[in-house]
Amino acid sequence: MNELHFHLAEKMLMKLREEELISQEEFDQISKLIRQKFNTLLGPLMCDKS
């Protein structure tokens, strides 16, 4: 279930960035928090941004 929640959170975050509602710095910080929160096995491999 964590994998699904991780994927959905990252997808929403990417949409915010694409629409320039958040900066790249904010994107990187939030992405890091998402990876920590959901503690997935595949998440860090799929989108290693920092």
C-alpha cells in the first residue's frame, strides 16, 4: 500500500511542478519528505532526485 501512496504523492507533486506552482527547490524538499514518509523499496529507485 505504501508503494501506491508514494506513487500518487509523487504524481501530484510532479503536477504541481509542471504547472509552476512550486519551485524546483520546494519540489526537491517535498520529494525527499515523501520518500522518507512512505519508506518504499521501489520509490527511491524510480525517482532518485537528491
